[in-house]
Amino acid sequence: MTEKSNFYKGLKLLGTQKEQQLNSKIQSLLNNRKLIEAVSDNAQMQIPRINRMQEASERMSIIMNYPTKKDVASVAKLVIQLEEKIDRLDELVSTLVEDRGGNVKGNSSFRNKRNASRSKKMKSSWESNEMEGRKKRISDFINNSLLLSSQLPEFDSHGQGNSSV
């Protein structure tokens, strides 16, 4: 049993020494200015190749009809803008509802009397539930619209995309 523990202790000691040697070697390479400049020059030479590959990928995405990273990023920006607009509309609708006293369809004296007779607690609870329901319906509508618009076009038997989608 002691032989095994000595073996593992020796292995651990050897691993620690090798790790320190490797770390010092990496540090010396990182401090080598010539090496860093060579790597930088090589990276600069690779930029035109990377750009050509990106352009080829863009062209293939058009042919194969799949989204690229840029497409996904632009859709994400549009979704964020749409969410901001929905939030602004939601705020406008809630202020409109508050200005009309909770009566969205018009100023009916019967409705106003009925609303005035209710307790404030019930009214605020009802308005809160109504607002949450509206938010959910708007959110569901937008999500369904986005899902429908993001579906890929169907392919016919010749492999051509359906242009009417």
C-alpha cells in the first residue's frame, strides 16, 4: 500500500515540475517580441482568405437557402426593436385605459356608474388580470407571426425553393 502512495506522490511531484517547466516556457514565448510579430504578420496575411471564405459562405447560403450568422444577428436586432415597440405600445394602451377609467369602448354612463360602485381592490385586480391577458395575447400573436415568417420555404421535387412563400 505504501508503494502505491509513494508512486502517486512521485507522479504528482513529477507532474507539478513539468507543469512549472511548461508554464515558464509559455511565458518565455509570450515575452518573445519576434515570435509575437511573426504571428501577427501571419494573421494579417490570413485576413483576405478569411474574407473570401465568408463571401463564399454568403453565396452558398443564398443558393442553399439557409441563414448565415449575419442573417441571424439582423433578425435578433429586429426582434429587439419589435419588443421595444411593443413595450411602448403597451404603455400607451395602459395610459389610455387609465385615462378612460378602465372603459376602452367608450364613455357609457351605465358602465361608469357600475365601475364606480365596485371596490378599488376588485377593479385593480380585474385590470391587472385583463392587462396580463392582453400582454399574453399580443406576445402569442407576435411569437406565432415570427415563427411563421421564419419557416424555410418548401422544396418541390426538383429541389427548387417555392418562391411564393
